[in-house]
Amino acid sequence: MVQVDPATGLPISEVEKKSNIEIFNRLDGQRTQSDQLINDLGTEKGQLILNKIREHLLKRVNKLIDEDGECKALKRLLVDMGVTINVGDMAVERLMKLVMKK
């Protein structure tokens, strides 16, 4: 019967191969860096950085919407229907939520 590594679900013979060990170590290091980044973004300075990113991203998205003829036409249709939403703001908020996994 093949022995299985409980952490990966792979056969132990596969886990113990040098190339796989290097991959697992690299992925573990990336996970540690990702966890550290998430923790850093939770601080006051991290929130300042996220707010600046949000501001710049919102300016860029709104500029792209305003410069695209098709987007301008669709935006005008929404306004004519009485819908007063900021499409750029909604897009940026959804993106930020995806980034922060909230």
C-alpha cells in the first residue's frame, strides 16, 4: 500500500523528490509572504496605502470610462433611466474586496 503525505495528499515517494521539495518550499515561502502582506495591510499604514491605491485606481477607471465612446453611451443611458450609480466606484470596490478577500 502506498503511503500518503497528509499535508499534500500525494504519495510520499513524490513528496520526497528533490524537485518537489523545492517547489513545496517555494510555495510555502510565498504563502508566508502573502500572510505577512495581509497582516501589514491590516495596519493603519496599510490602510493608508490601500486608500491611495483605491483613489488612483478609481481615477484611472473613470478616465477609461469617460474616454470610451461605448462606455459613455451606456453611462448616458443609465442616467437617462434615472440610475445614478458610479460604475467606476463599484468596479474599484469589488476589486478591492477581491484583493482583501472580504
